[in-house]
Amino acid sequence: MVLELLGNAGIKFAAQLVGIGNIILLLGLLYFYIKSYREIKIGFTLGLILFVLLLMLQSVFSLISPIPGNNLSINTHEFIGSVIEFIALTILLIITWKY
């Protein structure tokens, strides 16, 4: 498997890169939601802003507090979770951008 070839340090580094990508995507979403809230002040948009802020808090926290230990399965799990979150946020950003 590709993740095993990267090794423990490689997986941690890749997870950090994806985490930074998540924060960038969240900043893009936050920009669009705040812009939308200024035009149409509804609770749904305010909820989206809160959602993005909480996801950003989670992403920042995961970057500054790495999982202790050198277990390859823990790092692989963290990496896969970050990749899934990155894909989901990319889709959400594209949909938000279009509409």
C-alpha cells in the first residue's frame, strides 16, 4: 500500500499538508458564507458560518496537537480521515461557489 511506503514520518507530513488544505478550503467557505450573510441575514447562513468555524477549530487543533505515539495504523487513520474531510470540503466549496 502507498501509505506503508511513505512510512510513519511521511504519513504525518501528508496528514499535515491535507490539514492545511482543509483550513484553506474552510477559509474559502467562510468568505462566501459571510458575504451571503451580509446580503441575506437568515439563520441558515449564520448556522453555516458557525459550522465552518467549528470545522476550522477542529482542523487547527489537529495540526497543533499531533496524536502521540508512532503507531502506523493511528497515523494512517488520521491521514485517511483528513483526505475524506478534504474531499467533502472541496465538494461543499464548489457547490457554494456555483450557487
